[in-house]
Amino acid sequence: MLWIRIKYKLQLIFKTLLFELGLSKLLLKNRYGERILVFHGIDKIGETRFNSRFISEAFFEAFIVYISTHYNVISLDDFYAKKFKKNTLNIALTFDDGYENNYKYAVPILKKHKIPASFYITTIHEKAPYLWADFIDLVSFHTKKTSVTFDGNSYQKNHKNEFIYNGVSLKSLAKTIPYPKIKLLYELFEDDWKNLLDQKLDDYWKLMTISQIQEIANHPLFTIGAHAETHANLIRIPVEDAKNEILKSKETLSVICDQPIEEFAFPFGTYTKELADYSVEIGYKKVLLVDYNTKEDAKKEALKNRFVMNPYITLELQLAYLLKGQYY
């Protein structure tokens, strides 16, 4: 893992130098291939202090303009149908989590440039107005607490604004515990959450409303898919709980959108063969991951891996890595 990080940093320096030397044509040379991209949040400034999920509205539009001008941007339906153009990069766009900022910033840009996209919604609305990961990120960054006690253990705040016990952060812990226990974290930081609501941070936690989801679902450019119910790491919770999350999110969205929900994106991009097979069994025709677990999985028609956008690099470097198909 250390060598991979070192290799990435060396490549980053090398590619940056090439751009500075005016060799962008070499790095951005078109090539044939296929990529499904995954975005999360879009905001006004590309804030990365809280987490690594947000790119700016301006960056997003510049990226859309470039890829739609130089490559072939298609719907996920066409991607699965292999309606690719030769001698160019074929790209489909997806958005995870169901943030209201997608509706606020991304959707108008996509409409303006007539770009199709799929949006994967976490159906947590009846349980909370936010995702637990965003809650933890925001309260950890803004709280004046230096330590908290959870489940009998004392978590100390470090220089990265993470609460750590025995080398494990509260956020990492939350990926492994059932949602009723996660709700105890909400109570732990209840006052901190109330205080930060006045700081105009809506773009970093608000989810799409039911009417916004419906509006997107009814637009010819867009598709709504499921992203589980509570954004649990499905491979870290009991398998029956994970299957219930996969099924319930499908059922909930089919009622909201009044249409079949046939696309599913695994939270965190991680999956097991059992859960992937179950997703197909209950009617998902498109199942999105980040990386394949095995070479055999890459051959399965329903399963597709995705390329995750990096908010920490320039537009030119993002395009270069996109063409390469990996960051390492």
C-alpha cells in the first residue's frame, strides 16, 4: 500500500511537470475504451476539508464541456448495450448518495449540455434527513469537543478532525455497526449538529426531496437507481440485513418514482458474490461497483466497475488519469 501511494505521488509530479512543459497533447491524446464515472457531491467551491466527496460547480461544468466535446458521452443504457463509438473514449456518468446538491448544481449543467446520467439514491429519508457519514464528518470538523465516549470507549480527536480509539475512527466504526447503534452517535453530537445548521452547510448534507427525485426520474436524460437504505457498508453487516437494505431501497424508490428500479450501486463500491447475485435475482439489471473482486466478475453482464473522480487534482490531471483508466 505504501509503494502504491509513493508511485501515485511520483506519477502525479511527473504528469504535472509535463503539463507545465506544454505537453498536454501527449497526456490528453484520445484513446479507445469505456469508463463509467462516479461523482458524489457538487458544491460552489470544491470543499475538501470535510471529506473527499465534493467538486466545484465550475470544475464540473468544465469537465462536462471537455468530455462531451472530445469523447463520446452516452447513457448507462447505451453503455450496457455496448453502443460505443470506435477510436474514442466512451463515457457514462453516475452520481451516488442522492444529494440535493446534485439536483441544484449538476442537473442544470447536464440539461444545458444534454448529457445523460444515472442517480443512485440512498432511501434513508424516513430515518434521518442526512447520511451518517456526512453527519460524522461535519460534527467532527466543527465540534469543540476533544474527546467523546462511545460504547464504553474514549475517542480522542486528532489533527485530521477524526475521533480515534485504538487506531479506529468513529467513522470507520460506523461502517461495521447496525443503524440503530449509529443513531446513538446522533445523540452524542446533538448539540454540535444544531450549532452547525446555522453555518450554511446545506450543500454538504442535505438529500434530495421526494419531489426532486420524482422530477429527475421523469426527465428523459436521467435515470434513478438505488443505493441501499442507510448507506451501510453492506459487506460489513449481517448478510440478511444487507439484503434487506438492497431490497427495501428498490421497493421504496419504485413507489416514489412510479417506475421499475433496475439499477443498483453498492455503497462504498464494495460487494460480495452473494450480494451481487442477490441484486440480480430481485430484478436489478445493472449493478455498479468500484473494483471487481475477481476476473470472473468482470465477465458478468450485470456487473460494471466505475472510475471515481478525484477532487484533489486539476482538471487536466483528472482527464489524464481518466484516459489512463486508473490513478496508479
